[in-house]
Amino acid sequence: MHSRETGAWRVGWWVLVVGFFCMALCTLNRLASISSSLAVRRSIHAKAMAAHETGGRGAPGAPATAPAADSAISTLLDYHAATKHHLKRYARGPHGLDWANQPNPFRRYQGAQVEPLLHLPESPPSTDDPLYPVVFSSSSSSSLAKPLTKASLSQLLYDSLALSAWKSAGRSTWSLRVNPSSGNLHPTEGYVVSDAIEGVSATPFVAHYAPKEHALEIRAELPPDVWQGLMQGLPPGSLLLGFTSIFWREAWKYGERAFRSETLKGNVLLVFLPCSLVA
């Protein structure tokens, strides 16, 4: 009995020793990270101040500096420090939601020409689409390209930006989309710049995608020479996709952290989009 108690005591002691060692190691790593971050910020501020004092010329014989770039980096680091979460508290944010000023999740352009897109079957009876691993093979990427038609464009936008479902609870109704968005706020708007497509536009065009209607709003028609200039160096049959963010959709809920969230969601969409291109 005594030996069991002694063994248990020794095990408990080593657990405490290892635990304190891990805590000390984490603390040292945290202090090193803070020190490194402060050193980087001091260096950037020092460079910015030196560039300001010398008018961007730097020390004699040194290459010219870019004070505007240093200032921008410094501003970015200040924003990061001011809006990050901490170990014992969350970052600053709104103390509640202003429901009277809730942003509209759907942008529309009044008076724009609307071209409805096709609602294709979710499970086609037969398909020649490649298997998932083949999609990411660089040797086969060129052979996977589909012709640009109203049907292929409809499928692309349906798989990347469209609505996926409607939900209801009590008197509230809201939509879900195929691309992920924290808080279901979806600040990103999609635009298409394309050559003429039968059934959509007889000329090259710029259009906004309206996910609620699964339709394109024609914003501009492009002269052929402008389109040819945009397509220089790109394969025939290419199109351009553009994305913008509506800042208020995020700031309404997350306050000053909205820029972080919008940047993250934009990057997620850029990663998500290639999977839709071959869906």
C-alpha cells in the first residue's frame, strides 16, 4: 500500500513538473512573439520617421525609401493590434445589433437590363465531368475547359455565388448561399466581364450577378476593341470575374473588425471558385 502511494505521489509530482515546464515554455514563446512584434513595429516606425525627416531620400549614399509604403504597413499593424482578440477579452465591437439599420443582403441596380440565367438540374442523368482528383492536375487542366455558353455561365455562378436554401424561424426568414460566410452576412458581390454570349448579350458586356434572382444585371456594353484589349494574352473563350465588398454588411455586426472579416471571406471565395469552375 505504501509503495502504491509513493508511486502515485511520484507520478503526480512529474505531472506537475511537466505542466509547469509547458506553461513556462508557452509564456516564453508568447513573450518572444510580443518582443518580435514590437521590434518589427519599432523598425517600421523608425524607417518611416527617417524617411519623413529626409524627404524620402534616406541616409547619404543609401537607396531612396518609400515613406508611403512604410506608413501603410505601420497603419496596418496598428489596425491589427487594435482589433485583435486577447487571452482574457474579446476585441472591441458593437454592444448590440441595430436591427432598424440592418443592411440589405441583396444588391440590385434599378433600371438595369436583367437577363435570367438557367436553372440546371442538380443531378444530371449523365455527365462527362472529371473526377475530383483530376481537377487539380495541371497536365489535364486545359482539356477540362468547357465552351463559354449561357448554360456553362449559369452553372458556374450557381455553384459559386447562388442561394442554396431558405430558412425560417418565427417571423424571420433568411437565405443561405453556396459559399461560406461567417455570420451569414455575405458582403461579397460578383461581376462578370465577358464576350458576347448567345441568350445573354449580343456584345461584350459587364454584368452584376443577382443571386436571389439567379440573373445578370447588364451594367455596360463594351466596344469590341476594348474587349480585345482586355483579352490580350488570355486563351480564347475566357471571361473575367470581379468581386467587391459591401463594408456595411460586416461593420453592422462586427464593427471595426469588419475589414478583417471581409478580407478573409474574399480569400475563401477565391479558393472556393476554382472548384466551381469544374463543377
